[in-house]
Amino acid sequence: MPALRKRSRPSAHADPGSSGARSIRLDESACHEVARRDPLSADALLANLPAMNAAAEVSELAKGLRQLVWRSRQVELLQVADRLAAMRDVGMVLSSLQRHGVEPLDAVPEATDALLAWGLSVDMVPRDTALHYGVWNPHDKRQRMFLGDRQENVLIDAVRVGTLLIDEMAPTLAGLADLSPDDGAFGEICHKAADQLETLPEVMDAVYRNVDPVEFYAAQLRPFMADVTVADRQYYGPAPVHVPLYLIDRLVWSADHPDADLRYFHNDLVRYGLPQWRKLFERTEGAASLVTRLVHEFDRPAPPATRVAYAMDGVIRIMNALVTFRGKHSLMAGGAYTDASRFPTGTAGVSPGLLDHVRTLTRDRARLARYRRTGART
């Protein structure tokens, strides 16, 4: 726990260009470095957060948020890891106040400058995200939780696994832009990515077995994921839907797909990711997806090389894993968002219907790839 240093207002923090925050790493060591930090001495407060939420102690929550903001003015958060940890801890109280019907920055307006400064300094939105709640959350008894329930722990672990896996996969798949599909490495990379992605449906199976979508997620945890207003703009809460599966969609099949609903959905979510995810997303706008590139190879007059066929098999496996995962996700979402639920849609306005739509688009592209693989034409 850091000693208090000379006063340094949050707004004095470095801008994203000078902070080194444009390439925030998510390897195990880097995530642990954020998770272990407690720059605002918030451990005691957050250990008691589930009890305060259970008792709806709004005045105590506001007092706690005020104390964290005051402490942030007494320390210099010089490291990116400290600012990420500070945003994580303030965000837990912020979301808790909102869950109990209190707009947090109306109750504690002095928190606004801190949130804006921390967000700017790491080139992210000015509130906590699924990254803060997931990979930057301690694993041990210090784990930050809204409810302290075993089911919440299952969801946090699922967010961690999915985020780390996709962050590792996406740059490798993006690197295929520099390889020819008949390069042996192209197919190997596709199959390795498929091996990794095929673990995600297993993660969703564990969530489905251990988390009640209605009684726990929709009724108890979902209210903590509500939007919060910061400087007259609303920002989504730290929900699991922000796990960056859109990066895999983008690279594998959707970069050159014209569907307007899909584009709106992806463009909305990418704002809540890491700076390097947004850059990857932006530079692949309109680029030929892996499916398109491989279909073109199969459309040539001559039969495709064996290596190209192998690569196509890998891409089909990736899309099959996406379809399977989204099918399981839709089951969970369909159970959570019913007429009896307090919320008609998920966080970020994501309805079960939208999830089904994206799954259908993915399945259609996988079907096209299989047709080309077997020599069919449409």
C-alpha cells in the first residue's frame, strides 16, 4: 500500500501519448501488476462492498466514493498500472451507487475530474470496463465483487479467460494480412487459433451450469452493469458482452461484410476496449476478411493448393466455434432477458435477437466457406 505523497490533482496526469498507455499488455505478468495494486487504499472498503450492497447503504457508498477520490488527490499515480487499478476500485463503488438508483456523479461530483483524467491518460473510456472487472481484478481474497456470490466469481473468471485468449489470438490473425494463403504458416496459424477458440464454448458451458440466468444474473448482478453518466455522456457498465469477440469476427469474416446492424454493434463495443484493439479494428475497416481471401483462392480456375485447403479448414473451424459459443450465449441471454426480467435487453443494448442475428451471419459465412471448400459455387 503506497504511502501518501505530495498533492497532485488527477487532472495533472499525463496524456495518453506520453503515458505509454497505447500498448497496454494483457499477458499474465502485466495483468498481475495491475491486480496486485491498491493505490487508493481501497481494500478494506471493497471487502465490505457486498455487505453494503446487500443493505443498500447508499450514504456509506457515497462516503466511500468520496474518500477514494480524496485519496486520489493525495497520491501521484505515475504508473499506468496504478491508474488502471484506481479506475477499477472507484468503478466498483460507482456501479454500486448506480445500482441503488443514485447517479454517482450527482452524489459525488468531484469524482468527475478523476475519471476523465484517468480515462484520458490510458486512452480509454472514463469509467471501469470489463477489463477492470475481469483481468485487472485480483484473484485472491482481494477480488473486487459486487455481491460476493460464488456465481459472480464464475462470471469474472469467464471474462478473464475469454479476454486473455482473444487478446493473444487477434494480433496473430491480423498478421495473416502479410502472408499468402498458400504459405504453410497461414494454415497453421488458422488451426492454432481454432484450437484456442474452441475452448470458449466450454467456458460458456461452465457459466451455464453454475450461474442462474434469471435469479442471479438478471435479478441480482445485471443492475450493477447499468450506464453511468460522466460529463454529460453515458457509458456502459463493465459487462461480459464487452469481451472482444468482435476482433475475431472482424478479422475472420466481418471486415468486409455490409450488414448495418453488425457494424453498429461492433463499433459501439470497440470503444470500451484497449487502444490497440481500436487501432486494429480501425485499420481493418473494409479489408478483405480471411474468408473472402480464401474464397477467392477457391474461385480461381485451377484447383487450390493443399495448403490453401488446409487454411480454409482452419477458418471454418474458427467460425464453427464462434457459432457454437454464440448459441450457448444466446441460451444464457434468452433465459436472463424475459418478460419477467427487470431489463428488456442486456448491457450495451444487446438483445438476444441481436446475438442471434450475429450468429446467423457467422453461420452464413461458414456455410459459404464450406461450399467453396467442396467445390460448390453460389
